[in-house]
Amino acid sequence: MQKKKVIVSVINDLVTDQRVARTCSVLLECNYDVLLVGRVKSDSKPLEQIAYQCKRMKLFFEQGVLFYAFFNLRLFFVLLFTKADLLFANDLDTLLPNYLVSKIKGIRLIYDSHEIFCEVPELQANPSKKRIWEKLEKWIVPQLKQSITVNKSIANYFTSKYKTPFIFIRNIPNYQNVEIVKSREELNLPLNKHLVILQGAGINVQRGAEELVEAFQFLDDSFELLIIGGGDVIEQLKQNVNNFKIANKVIFIDKIPASELRQYTMNANLGVTIDKDSNMNYHFSLPNKVFDYMHAGIPILASKLPEIENIINKYKIGIFIDAHNPQHIANKITEIINAPDYPNYKTNTKLASLENNWLNEKQKLIKLINDPH
């Protein structure tokens, strides 16, 4: 029997998007030939060897209105002239060409919204752009038959707003026994320090990164901060490190593949996720890093956002900050590292990762993909 073909599209450069990689792996399991379409930037890293085809489009513009326009135009023609039985659109910024081609060619479409796109801080600062994206979402989403998102709160939000069902499929790693393959020495990390990690592909404004860096002024030399990933505040963070004269306490590493990132995470003592409750998107967020820290066996220091709070309280795998004050954050880092319950937090991550793993979570995605609808 001939395999069906699916085109999965996403606007990033395919290097660090674990959710999309997991989606493609499930589509392979469901006997689809997979083509993943994204873009390549001037600073993009090479792709790891993977079991499906990838197409990274090179665009003249890498940001701004012209970037979005040209990306969507190029994606439209790739979708239009490539044979497929299923289209899989990731986020609102790939939805328009997928929707148009699904209608033109009569192809089934699955939509995966990774966040409340229209409520991200970048759009709050630009009302005219926000209105354009809102109109696009309001036009297309109510007409979709199969839509998913990343957690229950966001699924409820979309279902209520557009009167169309959204299934939530959380972005959780496969369960693995915590095994450190590379030592701190091999990774060029400090050997005898409390290593605090902040990781992610979206280290952006209002995610608490600035205050976290500033907090290290108030911590002694036994603490070191490791920041791995990319985002729009990285350059500002590097400047802040110089301004606060804490270059000996902060390490920056650019975006790296998930398999490599895991080695750094497992060598840390504490994972941090302190997004601010400043907009609806962050309020309902459940960052990938929460599960990455959990599966790496390290306790978590977090802000009190509903989805994160539920996970941490249920499994007792960390504590919370009460404010984004740098001195307070420093105090909380010291508190959890020295807490009598610290070994228990580490132990509890094992149970949490057993219950929250991709083997269980992906069953909902398999059911959706296999539903002829």
C-alpha cells in the first residue's frame, strides 16, 4: 500500500523546534511520507540527521512585514505544487497558505497553535499588526475541523472564542532514564558550582530573563547562570552582564539541537522559568522547558502561572517566586538550592517524568491523524 504524503510547515529554521520534530515522528509512525518546510537564516545551524525530508527556504528578508509576506508567498507555491494528502500548519503565521491550498486542492488540514499568537507581547506593542493577525485568525479558525494546541487552558480559550473544538497535546519529551553522557568538564562547565539554567528558543521580553541576570549580583561566586538558546533579549542580557560586572557568573550558549541541550540541562542544579503574567499568552503558557527540566531530573524555580503551578504543585518538584525583583529571585535561588526538600524535589521529577511523557501524550495525536474526518 502506497504511503500517504504530508507537508508540515513552520516558520522557524527547524533546528530547535522539539514540538514539530515530535509531530513529524508521529506522522512517520502513522505511515506518512513527511516533508517538513521551514526557512533557513544566515546564522542557521545544520540540521541533525532525521528520518524525514526537510526543505528550508532561503529568503531575502529575515524579519519584518516583508519577511512574513515573502515567506507565506513561497510557502503557498510549495504547498500548491507539491503532492500531499494532508497539510499540517504550525501556528498562525503559516495558516493562510495552508488554508488556501487545502481549499484549492481539497486536502485535509490540521492546525497546531503553539500559543495564543495574537496576544504575544510583540503584537501588544503594535496594534495595527495585531488587528491584521486577529482578522486572519477570526476568518480561518472557525472553519477548521481539526485543531490542536499545547495545553488545556489555551484549548479552552480557543474553543470558547471560536466555537470550534481544540484538542490539547502538551509538548513533553520521551521518557528516558536520566543518564549524563557528558560531564561538566567535557562540556566546559564549572565543576564545583551551583549551576542555574535558563533555556529556550524564545528568551524574549517579559520572560523574566533580565531580572534573573540582575539577580546574580546578589549571589556569591558559588552560583553560576547558564543561558542556552535565542530570543530578542539575548543581546541586552549580554550587555547587562557587562554593566553589572558579573561576566564571571554567566555563560551564554547559542541555540543547539535538543539532544545536545539535554546534556547541559542534566548537568544543572536548578531550572528557571519565570515568565511574567503580563499578557494572556504568557498567563496560560506551559513552556517546553518545564518538561525538559523535569525529564532532566532537576528542580524548578517558576513564576505562578496556572498551568505551571498545577504541574509543580502536583508533583512537588520546585518552588515559586512571588515577584520579579532581582533580590527576591536571588533569595529564592538560594532557598531552593539549600532547602532540606531539595533531594525530594529531584526524586519527584522521576515520578513526574514517568507520568508526563510523550509515549502517553502522543496517543491523542495518533488518534487525530488516523481520524479520516
